[in-house]
Amino acid sequence: MSFFNNPNRIPESYGVRIGIGLIVYFVVMHLVGLSHHVELRLLNLLILITGVYLALKKFKETHGSHLNYFRALITGVSTAAIGSVIFAVFLWAYMTFDASLMQSIKENEPMGRYINPYMGAFIVALEGLFSGLLVTFILINWVQTDEVNEPQG
């Protein structure tokens, strides 16, 4: 059984996929010359929503169509956190080695003069974590979960 098919590694598997998706999207936007448009970060949310939804769907599929509300919350948030941290590490490395991107951020963003590659990566990871929390909360109210209180007897 491979890493990407292991039912016990769903958050890690889909988190890696989210991270790869975010990195590919960033690289494509950078090659096209649109990486300086901050508004395009909203499309990162679509990648995050898709990854968390697919992780929740896979969890339900591999666990006998059972998805407890709190287990879904943990699965979704951890999936988003793993993907965001992978992307943040990539951005830290990219901003460290590409001084032009860091200079563009310092010149064009309101708080840019206070940001360095470490702070930029931390902000991206934190933003991804909280976005993942919100996305997961919305999705688990949309995806059918098990009842919390089953009657006894």
C-alpha cells in the first residue's frame, strides 16, 4: 500500500497534494508574470477547499461511510495545515534565494518593510491554518457526518 492510498495517512496524503497544488499555482503565476498580484491569492482558497473536501470524502469512503463530526474537523484542519506548511517552507526558500520577490513585497505591501522571508512564510502558514479551519467548518456542515449522540438501547 502506497503513502497516497493509505487510509491511515489521509491528512498527510492530501496535505502533500494541497502543498504541491499551491506550489505549482505559484510557479505558474510567477512564470506568467502575475505573482505580484496579491488578489490572486484568493485562488489558493479553491485549491485548499478542493483538497480538504477530497480528504473528507476519502476518509468517509475508506471508513465504512462513517465520518464523525469531530474526526472530520481534525482531518480537515490537519490536511490544510500540512499543505500550508509545505507551501510556507517552499515560499521561505524561494524568498530567501530570489531577492527580487522579497524586494517587491517590501516596496508594494503596506507592512512590507517589516517582512523578511521568515515572517512571510510564517504569515502564509498561519493564514493557511485559519483558512483551513474555516473551510473545514463549512465543509463538514455540508458533507454528511454521523450523529454525535446515538441513543443507547
